[in-house]
Amino acid sequence: MKNTKQLIAETEAKLEPYFKKIEEIAYINQEKVLDAFHAVKVAESDLLGTTGYGYDDIGRDHLEAVYAHAFKAEDALVRPQIISGTHAITIALQSTLKYGDELLYITGDPYDTLLEVIGINGNGIESLKEHGVLYNKVDLKHGEIDIDKVLSKISSQTKVIAIQRSKGYDQRPSIDLTNIENAIQKIKAKYPEIIIFVDNCYGEFVEEREPIECGADLMAGSLIKNPGGGLAKIGGYIVGNDTLVERCGYRLTAPGIGKEAGASLYSLQEMYQGF
């Protein structure tokens, strides 16, 4: 009978290739983030933060530039005023969907909290449904995006197609970027004007690339998860096409103000350090 030491050694030997792959991905992403810090020329003064209206908050603006560079996006919105992943996703959806538009989720129903945002559950107050936005979905097929069914479901009203990368509370694998990229390419080939949004919560840095590099127009997540590194106490991010991120800024603050205001208070050091 094998002793405990033998069992541990054999188990570690079997797992070694998997740990090695994880470490390789970690090094690639670490280099990506450090390159972003160097490109933006982050300095000690960027950690100080601001109060009041937060105009000319250089540290906040540089942090957003770091996110945009690391995620290969045109622009970013990274704020302590975004309280969660659900909030970041809500801002992205509310800023891109208007009365009569359709939101099509192609990874089945999203997280429970987003069902209330859409208006499927809850009292419907300030939901997308209350504002006249239509909703449809396509379930996964054998754990992958059913692209043929997706293409058949797209209508003239379909404005935004949403992809939830993480499995969330479902008993299914999370969606890998190869599957996401294939779906985006096929959708964009027929419907280039449709906005592809990715809920990237829990997905940051688990592969060598991010959804923006796979053709997504907009993606959002929470700093309480991967990009906060366990250090950021609050915050969320939205990155992507600069025109769409600008709209998100107007939704977060106010039309005409957008990204220009919003004090970072004392959050910047933890946000930088976590990232």
C-alpha cells in the first residue's frame, strides 16, 4: 500500500503540466500589465487621488489608460463609483440599448442579478424592459455557442449581442476565447453593425488574450474579482470602442460630463497595486 508521501508525489507529477500552463499564462499577462504601466508612464503621483468633482484626476486617467492598453482597447472606464460587475454590465447595456432595440444573450440566461436588470425577474423598475428594450436568448449547445441558431435568431431589432464568459452559477464549463472568437467572426461577417458585448467577470487573465482581441466591441467586469487582485475594495471597469466607452461615461455620470469628472478619493493605490 502506498504511503502518503508517495501519493502526494504522484499526484503532483500528474498535475505538473497543468500548473506549468497556468504559470505560463500568468507570466504572459504579467508582462502585458507591466508593459501597460511603462507605456502610460505611471508615476508615484498617480496614486494620490482626488476629492470633490474629480476634474483633472491624472491618476484616474492614467489608470484607465493602463486598462485600455492591457486589454488592447481604444478606451476604458475604471471607477470606484462602479460598485460591482452587475453595475458595470448594466451601464454598458443601458448606454447601448434604447426603446425598440433587442438584447440577444447567446450563452443562455445571464446571472440572476442581471435577470432583474433585463426585467425578467423582480419588480421591473428601471429595467431594460421598462424602457422598451426587447430580450431574447440562445442556449448553449453541448457547452458551446450555437452559432447557427444565433444567426437565425438575429432580427432587424437586434442591437446588442451579449456573451457571458463565466459559467456563473450554472453547471457548465466557462466559454473559452476560441469559441467566443469563432462566434464573433461569424456574426460580424453577416451583421457588422451589431455591438458584441462580453461580460468578462472572472475571465480576466485566465487566457493569453482578452475578448476585445477576439473582436468584441465592449466588455465589462468587476475590480472585486480578478483585476482587483484581492486588494481593490471596490470598483468596476468597462473597456472597448472609444465611442461606446464615451456613452458609458455619460450613463455613469451625466451627459456632457462623462469621464471628465468622478473623484477617485483614496482608491487608486489599491487599484493600481491590485492590477
